[in-house]
Amino acid sequence: MIASMGTDIWGFIECRLDYREQEGGSFWHAAVDLDHLKVPRNYEAFGCLFGVRDNEQFAPVAPVRGLPADASNRAREGHETTAGRSASWVSWEEIKRIDWEEESAFPDAYVREYRRDPQGEWRLLRRHYHAPQEFIDLCGQPARIAVRASEHFPEGSQWVDGDQMFRVERLSRRDAVPDDRWGPIWSVMGTLADLHGSDDVRLTVWFDD
């Protein structure tokens, strides 16, 4: 992964097998480089899972535990090569126990847009990191206020225009760690866990912060 301004995640999905690596003596093996799974820069996810960059919305699942003492050779070498910081790890067993519907401690800073479906139900369309003109017009505030709506409007505030609605509400853990970005990681870990066991598969990470 090519680092740029900001904080990026590095690491491996590791699997514990019943034979040691040739060098280093660890029973843990680096199965998949996260770079191959195109893990995005996502500070909400980094905070929700590891307490990195954003650790106020949710209690992190695995807050900066350090590089495992028995890390695989490739993980240890990668951590040293990239001068990694804030290392941590989390097992598939722990991932399985996450309550993805748990809500954040405070409302999401960014307004959400909903659209009414043919059955008349409101469906989430997107979160807006930049306030759209439609919302600016509806809330009657300038863009500098509308862009972080929860700082100026109470939780539950909503603005409806026909089949379009904007609303201030809280995040869930699933919102912070969206399936469309993290699903490939969970899929690989789940498959390995089916073969080797939930405690024998872990996600080992570090950051270039």
C-alpha cells in the first residue's frame, strides 16, 4: 500500500497452523496481505475496531494491543519495514461477537439522505460528507453549518421534501465498518475460521500515523 497524507492501515489476516515457519519459529502464518483486499482509509472503522484516529463514537473492539508476540514472520517484517504504529490484532471469534447494531455515543456529524421506495418506506441513500444544496436550502443554513448538521440541530431533526428526507441520527457499528468495504476481509477470515477454528484466525494490523 502506498502511504499518503493521513493514516492508512497495513497488515495481514493470519492463521495458526500446526507447524512452525522456517524462520522465527511462529506457528502463525500470514495468509492474506490486506493490500490485496483493498482496505480503504476509513477513520470511523479504524476507531470502531482499534481506537485509532476516532475513538469517541464507539468503545474499540481491540484497542492498540500491540503486535502479537507470536506474530508471523511476514507481519513482523512488514511492521518493521513500514515503521508501523498503533499495532493491534483481533480474532475472528471476537469479530463474531460484535454487535453491529450498537449505536454511537453521540449523533453522526453528517446528515443522512433517505428516499421513499415504491412501497412508501424510507430507504437510506447516503451519508453526506459535504452538504448538498438541497439540504442547505431545506435547513435554511449556510454550508459551513449544514455540513456538520448534528452540531447545530438536535438528534432526530429531519427535513422532508416529497420523497426525499434528510435526518440527523446516530451511527451503528455497521455504518462505521460498512460491509461493502470490509466484507471481503470478513469473508476471508470466516472461510479460514471454518477450516481452522475461530480462535486460530486473526486480523493483525498497524498504521502509518
